[in-house]
Amino acid sequence: MSRNPEKYNKGIDVLNEMVGAPGLQAIDVFQKFYPDFADFLVSFGFGEIYSREALDYKQRETITLTSLISQGAFDQLGFHLNAALNVGMSPKEIVELVIHCAAYVGFPKACSAMAQVMAVFEQRGITEI
Amino acid sequence: MSRNPEKYNKGIDVLNEMVGAPGLQAIDVFQKFYPDFADFLVSFGFGEIYSREALDYKQRETITLTSLISQGAFDQLGFHLNAALNVGMSPKEIVELVIHCAAYVGFPKACSAMAQVMAVFEQRGITEI
Amino acid sequence: MSRNPEKYNKGIDVLNEMVGAPGLQAIDVFQKFYPDFADFLVSFGFGEIYSREALDYKQRETITLTSLISQGAFDQLGFHLNAALNVGMSPKEIVELVIHCAAYVGFPKACSAMAQVMAVFEQRGITEI
Amino acid sequence: MSRNPEKYNKGIDVLNEMVGAPGLQAIDVFQKFYPDFADFLVSFGFGEIYSREALDYKQRETITLTSLISQGAFDQLGFHLNAALNVGMSPKEIVELVIHCAAYVGFPKACSAMAQVMAVFEQRGITEI
Amino acid sequence: MSRNPEKYNKGIDVLNEMVGAPGLQAIDVFQKFYPDFADFLVSFGFGEIYSREALDYKQRETITLTSLISQGAFDQLGFHLNAALNVGMSPKEIVELVIHCAAYVGFPKACSAMAQVMAVFEQRGITEI
Amino acid sequence: MSRNPEKYNKGIDVLNEMVGAPGLQAIDVFQKFYPDFADFLVSFGFGEIYSREALDYKQRETITLTSLISQGAFDQLGFHLNAALNVGMSPKEIVELVIHCAAYVGFPKACSAMAQVMAVFEQRGITEI
């Protein structure tokens, strides 16, 4: 697949804005392994989707967190909890999102999510919610 | 289970605000069948969760729509697409939410969701997105 | 695949016990289309699993109903709601199982399940829960 | 959210009955982090749902185990395997529940569940099934 | 979003090859509703993914059918059952894929899938498997 | 349940062919714990399903890998990534299968899968894709 440099660079910019160095490292690992996969992830996931105008980053992280929790995709949740805080979701908004999910996908998934929220908040020294 | 009238009535108020008569009819069917189930749905789902302050109705419908699409719970999607429009999500924001979900749960679920979005918009005479 | 007549016949007996003619018709459709699939379904699903001693039919329908609701496999739910009633689950136990599931997989799936419970109870003339 | 002390205390009692100190510790962690979440979990999950009369604890753990396995919510499975044993499910009934699930959600999820069953049985010194 | 005409046209070609007019009609409906969504679906789903060299169409339909069945995305299954036949999967291979899925996601999803396989084969006058 | 020695031994042969000693060890653990479960797994999963003629091992591993990724059953993915390589799927075919899945179940599950692909390739000294 020929890369689309414009979309790829846009994606890298978005990732930098949202998560800084850790995010770029995660992509870099995929980039070294199989560039086309990193291409799709960055160009489509972030260069296309995340930079579309109709929804801002905060709305997009609301959607992403909810989707990850609802499908039980917990490997990616820590990354996006950090991104959500970085783009301006408050700790309280994040916790309340998890509580809202409890009604929509049940308490097990909400508990798994809340455990990760606790871990991320602790790493970031967030003590007030 | 003894009902919690305060939370139940709060839930009815929220439902009325969000979807009006159609929503109340849906609950009424459950209420006639097995009141305790309607109680839980209304008191917990809407009286507790939806009326919590940290997230407004628009944010909550963002979460709900995303959760329904991500878990493939399409029976409830039409109800909440209407609620989302009623609480101020724009048609464009809704369509863009579905597109965002395509990256997070794949195109099949996004296509099923988009078909319902099209149907609801048509019923409501929404022609501009 | 060579059929295992002993297990197959055992499976047919179990199906007959649990759902009678409707159940056998459903299998018959698969049997005419591709016998090996009907074989697996009947021999393994019912001849092996359902006839194992450690759990009785009522416990097994508890497990089956819960699994169908939890994975959103609603095409098979009506069949098993009938089976559950036939093997001695009370209407109340069935409704309460759905309510229990609401806490474990969320209200959307519970609502979809409850709608089918209502339909089956109506077809069977069950008015008291 | 104002707490409902009656339901909360009922939930703590149920948790104590079912899992004793380990269960209360798990809740305590959430309670310290964000009390409202612990409230919902305890009041609704255990104070309301688990204490409803129509199904006994053994039936409820049958439902809970099945739901966790069927949705792949394995983080909570160990907790409930212990609870199931405490409320009177025999080791054999638990193992047979997993086997039944294999037919309903496939062997991968059943294998993941069985591995946890083995671990819990070993921790509890259960050698006879 | 600016469209990528090269990828879009490639996607249309792939769709034409795989499903002909019905497939293009499905896209056309989305195209009229919200062009960007059709763009993503066609450019990414078919222009990029389906035309990558390492896997041929038959392998790709094997993956697609399996993914749809495994996630319970049955709205799109009929479309891809037709595509699978068109790109050279034999009726037997398709039925056997469903049987294989029974072991991996359980019999409920396999039964739902088999019912659709039967319907598609009937529409296409396939009587020999 | 009385074992079906013919199917069981066939299943052991298949496992031996596909994964050698590691696969047999995994089964052995289950065999020691609860023989009936190992029986089902080996006899049905491998003795019946995997040895059916219409699809070869390579096609079957394509289905299995896709099903595991699509349902998020990542505990079994490493085992089958090894099996896939052993039965002749090329590293490139495997990586491209994951990319194809990204479009069908979203990037989160694809990323989790790709991380495991990277780990398995590293363990096996695969440097060229």
C-alpha cells in the first residue's frame, strides 16, 4: 500500500497533541514491525477520523472510551484514559462515563474499566475527582 | 422490591424531557407486564444515571449511542437516536459519531447503525446534515 | 462425518422432552439442508451436553437463557424460553433471570430479552407471574 | 447521589454472606476512590438484585457465572467462582456449567473459564470433583 | 474529507467484481445520504483492504464471513455470502465454515448463520452442496 | 460421558500435527483436571471439526484466527498463531489477516492481535514478513 503522507503526518500531529511521546512510541513499535499496519492506524484512525471537524477531541474521546469499555477492549483503555485527560475531560467526567456504561453494558465491564481509571489517576497524581 | 418513588418520578421526568410520549409508552408496556423491571429501568437507568450532574444529556446520549452501536444493541438505537436529536445533538454530530465507531468496532456495526440513522432522519424529515 | 446414532437419538429424545414438535421441526429443516450440521447440533448440543447428569434441565435452561441474553443471541431465545417453561422454570424465575442479567450485561440486552419474554408468555396464555 | 442506606447495608450483608472479607475489600477500594460507584455496585448489584426472593443465591451464581463467561468478562470470574462455591454450588456443577457454555459460546471462552476454575479449586484445596 | 479518487474507484471496481449491481446499490444509498461515509466504506474497506495482494478474494471472504458470524453481525452476512460464492468459495466450503464457527463461537451464532446460508442458497437455486 | 476413542485419538493426531508437544501439554492439563472437558475439546474441536475434509488446515486456521480476534478471545490466539505458521500460513498472510480484521471489528482488537503476532514471530525468530 502506498502511503498517504498528508494523512499520515496529520495523524502523527494528532497523536502528538493527544498523548505526546508515549503514543508515538506505541506506533513506532508497529511501524518497525509492519509499516502498512501503522499506516492504517495513524492515517485512518487519527489522520482521518480524529481530525474531522464535526466532533472535537473531547467528544471523540468520550466516544472512544465508551466504545472500548462496551466491547471489553481493555488493552487500549489506559492509552485513551490518558488522552481523554490530556484533551480536557475532567477526572469526574471520566468516572461518570464509566458509571453511565454500567447501566448500558453491565457492572462487570464497568468494574474492569474503573480499576484502570484508578490506576491511571494514580500514575498521574490525580487525587481530586 | 419496594419502589423508590422519588427516583422513579425523576426518571419519568427525564424520559418525558428526552423522548416525550413514545418513551413513556415503551415503559408503560413493561410497567403493565412486570412493574419491578420498569422500576429498575426508570429509577436506575433514568432517575439515577441520566440525572447525574457531571455529564449533560448531550454527553450522555453520546455515550449511550456509542455503547449501543459498540455492543450491537440495535433494538434500542432508534429510541436513543430520537433522544439524541431531542437533547441537542445535531444530525451531523450523530452521523460523525457513527463514522468514529467504524474505526473502533468495524464497518459492519457502523453500517447497521447508519441504516437506522437514515431511517430516523427520514421519519423526522431531516434532510440537511 | 459418520453419525453417532446413540448420541443423535438421545438428542432427539431430549429435544422432544423439552420442546416437542416445534423443536424437532427446527432441526428437521437443518437436517434436510445439511445433515452433518443437524448431527452436530443434536448429538453434541443435546445428546451430549443436555443429557449430562450433574445439572438438571432447569439448571441447564438457566445457563442457556443467560448465555443467549449475555451474547445477544436473540434468534434462539424464543425457543429456549419455551423450553425453560416446559422443564419447570416458573414465569417469575424467568423474568427475574432477565432482571439479574440487566446488572451483568446492561439494560439494552435485558430489554430486548424482556420483550421476547412478554411475547412468549402471551402466546402461551401466561397472565400470572 | 444520595445513598440509600437500607439497600447499601443489605448489599454489604449479601457480600459478607457470599464472599466474606475479600469481597468487602474489593468494594472498599472502590468506596475510597469514588463512593457513588461503590454505592451503585453494592446497592443495586447486591442490595437489590441478589437479595430478590424469586431466585436463590445458587441460581443467581449460576446466572452470574454464565453471564461472565458468555461475555468474556474474566476479571470478575474468580470472585464469583469463590462465591458460587460458598453458596453451595458443587465443584462438579461449576465445571459442568463451563462445559455447557462451550456449546453456547464456543470452546475459547470455555477454556479461559476452565483455566480460572482450575486455579480457584487449587487455591481452595479442592481435589475432588 | 477530501475523497481519494484512486482508492474510491478501486473500491468500486472491487465491489463490482464481487457483487455487481446489488453491492453498488447498497453503497449508493449511503452515498446519497452522507458521501463521506460511503467514501470510507468503499475506499478503505474495499479500495484498500480488499485489493491488498497478500490474500486473494476467497481468503478475504473466508475472513469476512467468519468475522461477521463471530461478532453476530448478521445484517451484512447475506451480502458477503453472495460475494463469497461469486469469488469462488464453494457452497460446501461456506457451510463447513459455519460448522467450524460453531466450535469457536457456539451453536447459537452458527444456527443464525446457517439459516441465512440456507436462504441465500435458495435464492441462487443452489441445491447441491 | 463415555469417550469416543476413535475421535479422541484422531484429535490428538491433529493436535500433534498442528502444534506438537506444546499443544498436547495444554490438553494434558485439562485431561488431569476433568477428563470429560478435554474429551470434548479434543474429540469435537479437533477430532471432528479440524479433520473434516472440505477445508484444509490452512483455511481452518484462517477461520480460527479470525474468530478469536473478532470475539476478543486473546488467551487462545498465541496457540493458534503458532498452529497457523505450522500448517503453512505465511507470516505475511497472518499479518494481512489482522489488517483485514481491523476493518471488520475495529482497530482496538486488531492492535491487541498484532501485539501477539509480534510476540510469536519474535519467539520463532521470524524477521522477514
